[in-house]
Amino acid sequence: MPEADKAGERYQGDRPQAAPGFFLKGSHQLDWGMKNRLARVFNPASGRTVMLAVDHGYFQGPTSGLERIDLSIVPLLPQCDALFCTRGILRSLIPADTQKPMVLRASGGPSILREELSDEQIAMDMDDAVRLNAAGVGIQVFIGGEHETRSVHNMTRLVDAGLRCGMPVMGVTAVGKAMTRDAQYFRLACRIIAELGAQYVKTYYVDDGFETVTASCPVPIVMAGGKKLPELDALTMAYNAVSQGAAGVDMGRNIFQSEAPKAMIAAVGAVVHNNTKPKEALEIYKSLKAKG
């Protein structure tokens, strides 16, 4: 087995990666169709996105807040930049007259009933993503997991299919139960995903060293929201992530499990697109919540 080099040190997070001719880093040499789809997901004015993640049902079923997507999620569409969902939800519940871009979950396999969740496969054909006019597809990558190699190859096959039709692929860093959620792990996982061709990466925020994760990843990173937090904590996490180089968030539970989801997604949008400070964003949330 080859000996691993020592961990890198020269991240130079204060020097943004150049993106000549296009507003997203690492994307300037992509085809027109790929750029156009990315420009639907990421707001060209801010260079960031508020993706609303509602794909949890692909392995959790009707989890809290997603029991009735027609009632809980469809009303939030006007305030998100993109929706991350499954093709089943898209076809059955999302109005076809929406102008919001859709990013589709493209992997699946084990349910929450299984102990090992990394045994996933590609769960949709790229032709169907094109048929559904998707703006991208997302796939789990289990770096360090039991089925690491398979999940990496799942992603690379999806990337190859996406390149043939101009469909961006979002690689999602999936952290197993035994994994340490620290900057060292996410630097490794995000860099591998980017090196093997994903056009952008979804990963978790860490308090210590997140700027090294974004600086060492040559494509945009969107922050995963993770478990439900108090509103100020979630807004602070989003603010810190974009301040440290993330190109937005892909947040689910911290929005749809909030007491006032419309108010919360508006507050998150203020943080992501306007650099609103967390406490000011919390006041936006409280004000909108009070208005009902």
C-alpha cells in the first residue's frame, strides 16, 4: 500500500480561486449547457444558493416535516433557489409550472432499517433526469465506508453520463457512524469527489478548519444543514460556512422542521445572499413568524 503524504498546510484561504469567464470556481471550462444549469441552481448575482433538501424520504420514509410535501414543502418553493428531491416526489407532488430548478437524488439502496447505509447503487437513469428537465443530480459518496469503492464508481459513472448531456453532478459526502466529522476527513472526502469529476460538493460544516475544506476543494461546496438546531445556531452555521468559502447551503431539517418554515428560509436566504449577520437574520425570522 502506498505511503500517504503528510497533511497539507498551504491552503491560503485568503486567496480565492480564480474563475475566469464564469462566476463559479472550477466551472469556467464546462460546456454551455452545464454552466446554464449551474446558473439556475446558483444565483449569478451572489454566486450562492439556498437549496432546500427534501430527499430524506429515499431511505427514511415520511420523516418529521415531510409527511405531506404538498402542504409543507410546495409553499416554500418561491423562497428557495433550488429543490433537492427524488424523482418520485417531483413527478407526484411538485407543480410542473414551477420555475425553480430541480436537483434529483440519483442514489439509493438500503433503508434506515439497515445497519450499513453505504451499500448504495445508482438509482435513476440520466435520461430520466434530462426528461424531467433537472438542473442537476446528487449522489452519496461514502469515503472510508465499507462500500467506498462502489460509491466512488457510482459517482464517476454518473459524472460520465452527465458530461454526455450537460447535467451537473453534486457529490454528497456521506459520513458513516464510525467516521470522525472533522476538517481532515472533509478535506479528504471533498477533494476526492472533486478530483473524480463532480461539478460541486455537498458537505458538513465543522467549527475548526472549514476554510481549509473549501480552499482545498476546486469546485463549489454547499453546506449540508444536518440535524435540527435552534434557529440562531442554524443561521450562525450558515453564516460561518459562506464566510469561510461555501457557495451556499443545502438545508432541510433546519427549515422544514422549524416552527415557521417560511420565516426560516427567508432568514437563511438573507444570510446566504446578503451576508446578513445571524442575530439580524434571527430578527427577520421572528418578525416573519409573528406575521404568520
